Amino acid sequence: MEAIIGPETWKETTLVADICSQNMTPVLSLADATPNWSTLKWPYLVQISPNQFKQMKAVAAILHSFEWYNVNIIYDDTDSSSTRMFSHLYRDLNVAGVHISHVLAIPPLSSSALSQELENLRDGHCRVFVVNLSLPLAINLFKTAKELGMMEKGYVWIVTDPLTSLVHSLNSSIISSMQGIVGIKSYFPEIGLQYEDFYPKFRKRFSSENPHELNNEPGIFAARAYDAAWTLALSMIQTNNKKDQTLLDKILLNNFTGLSGKIHFSDQKLDPSDTFQIINVMGKDCKEIGFWTNGLGFSNIIGQNAAFNSSMKELGQVLWPGRPWGTPRGWIKALDKPLRIGVPVLATLKQFINVIQDQTENTTTFQGFTIDLFRATMELLPYHLPYKFYPFNDTYDNLVKQVYLKVRLFNYTICIWISYIVTDICSHIFICVCMKTEFRCSN
């Protein structure tokens, strides 16, 4: 055996690398989170897949673009590589001024406790989530989140690789639970004579071996596996021609452009990725929004003519969960009870405020232009704010006086009341907010 290609996880890599280093057999690992000390312990270990740590800078840049400075983190608690990924994310968020509200580490065998954990996050004020999970755990996560109403208007979900590079292979039932998420995806050019030769051959062979799979498009993982095999083949040919160099030496001297990008090694590791694609899941597939390049920022295209910007907003429209085009606020003030809205019963102009109390049915109906205006305004909020109308059977002056005296109306902490006053020359809408410690009124 000349060499081994293929361990995709760090756990698998450690098992293989230990044996192969004893036998002086090179291991070309496809795991993308190899620690710096690994090559000292296993001198025949080569990381043929670029690490994805810089995508966490892209996450921080997206959050900063939309001014989301509080975020919940959900990550895969499987091995040390996940922990290293989280540490990079924590550092980059800290640099961007983003505060982590909650962290949810999901174990390999996610159980029914996931629903309770997500409910706890749902009850908090933060509506922005960054997800770094393996595909099986992510599928379960988004299915549960949809059942809990967390894939609706007001929520933000940002996901990372390797999940985003596999979205194209998911079926419609899974995609339906991921509508509106934004993803950072590993980028490879998908151009050139080499790719044009590889593309039809891959599709033909994949379809013959997997006849029930509808999607036969080659992704980044197929491209990396091809580049690993090509790297090894070139190295073996060159080693046979020069007996004074080992196979490991020739592998590390490779310097060419493969399907997945530049193949060049530093300290037995492939150079890290600097460019990532930004995608948006909508409908049955995902939309390509643009790109993020480390040190440069966001752009709509890649190449010499690319124009870079520090904000993702310049890339164009994003479809968020719940299908709203407007940008979610990303947070909501946590309330134990709905807002209690005091409505003056003694309003003289019924076309503006009309409180109809039916004693026989024990019901109260609120009508009028002011009520309609308030409801329409609440509908335009980028988040859900529960409220309930309550009749206030007294004069406007007494209502204002009680607010001035800081009297807690209707036994609640925050009250919002509406009064429409018509004078000889104009009309005014007053919305007054009464709190425990302060009084504010805007007109």
C-alpha cells in the first residue's frame, strides 16, 4: 500500500494516521480541521482539504452588516474539531462586537431534549441563530425548529459548511423546513477544461451507481476527492522518476490548480480557503447571493472586475424565514404578558375611537380609525409583539394624570394607550409608554 486517501472526520483521521505513520505510509486526510500539532505527532499525515475556519469571519461580517449584535450559537458537540471551530467563531464575533446570548451544543445522538432546548431559546429575546452542524443533526434541528414556529417571520438562521455544500443534494421535504436560511458555502470555480472533462464523467458514473438519486451534480466534496487522487497520482509518477525523493516529499511539493482550487501545501496542510459563497435557501433549491473574500469583503462576482464592499446589504435582496423581504430586527423584548392597551371609552368622535361594550354577551369591541391605525402599525413591526385592548372609562386628563403620577394602570409593568384628540385646527395621536422608573410620551 503506497498511501491512503479519505478520512473525512478528525476522529477517523487520528486512527488511520497513527498506524500509517508507524509504517511510513502517507495519509491524505479530507478532514478540514487538523490541529497544528498533528503533523508533529504523525509526520506522514497530510491535510488535503483546506480548513474552513475563515468562514467564521464571514459569519461575523454578515452579522455586522445587518447590525445584529446578539446571537445564539448551535454547534455539533462531537469531537475536538467542532470545539476548535467554535473557538474561532467566538473570537471573530468578539472582534466584530457581537455578543453571544446562548450556546447550544448538540450531542452526536440528538434526542427529544432538542425540542426543549429550542423552546428555551425561542422564549428568549434573541432571534438570530448561527448553526455549525453535521448534515444529520442539522436536518433534525430545522425540522424541530419548524414545528416550534421558529422558521417564521422575525427569525434569522445563518449556517456554515459542511452543511451548506450539501444543500443541493437534499430532497424537497427537507428543503421545505429550511426556507429563508443564509449559508456560507465553500467556493470552487466550476470552470476550465479539467472541470469540463470531469463534470459529464462524474454525472454518468454517479447516476449508474445511484439510480434512485435525482441530483447527480458534483459538489465540493467530489472535487476535493478528485484533487486528492490527482495529487497522489502525480506524486507517484514523479517519485518513480526520482528515487532520491520519498512519496511524501513529492506530495508536499505539488503546486497546481485543481478542481477545488489551488493545491499548495504549507506545514503539510493545504492552504486555507479565503473565498466563500453566500447562498439563500428558497423554494426547492438555493439562490447564489454573492461572495465573501477574507481581507476584501463582499462582492457579486469573483475575478479582476470584482467590486468589494464591507456590507452584505450591497449584494442584493435576501428572502428571510417566513418569506418577508424586509430585514428582520433579530430580537424581541421578552414579555411575560401581552401589552395591555388602554383605550378611552369617552372619546367623542366615534369614527376615530369607538368602544362597544355588550353587557349581555360580556364582550367589548374596539373600532375606529385610531384602532385600525394601531393594528396596521403593529403588523408592520419586524417581530411579533402581543397586545390586548382594555377600555379606560375616564377622561383624557385623568389618564394623562395617572401616567404623570406613575400609577401602574391595569396592574402591568408597561402600558401603551392611545388617545385621539381633535381640536379646531388639527388632530393628534398620542402614544404614551408608562414604565416603573420613567415616563415617556411622543406625539
